[in-house]
Amino acid sequence: MQLKFNRQKSLRDSMMQKLLKLIVFAGLLILIVFLLEKIDFSKPDKKFNTDITNEIIRLK
């Protein structure tokens, strides 16, 4: 019968793994923000000036 050898990760290994995941996550987030800035989202050409004072008076 062979015994199973479970080697525990050292503190340095686990911290390096977490740091690497954090760096990858931050890089992906920066890449997503950069790509979203490249997309030209349309915006309205004119401002809408709607008078709603009559509706506010009716609500009171």
C-alpha cells in the first residue's frame, strides 16, 4: 500500500498565487475600461427642455 503524500503550500507560495491573481484581475479590468473608452456611444444632439411645473402642481 502506498501512502498519499500531501505537500502543503508554503505561505510564500500562496501569497504569490494570490498576488498573481490580483495582477491578472487588475489587468483585465484596465483592458475592459480601455476598450469601453474606444467605443463611441451616441448621445442626443439637442437638450430637452420640458416644462413640468404643471405636473408638479397637480401632484401636490
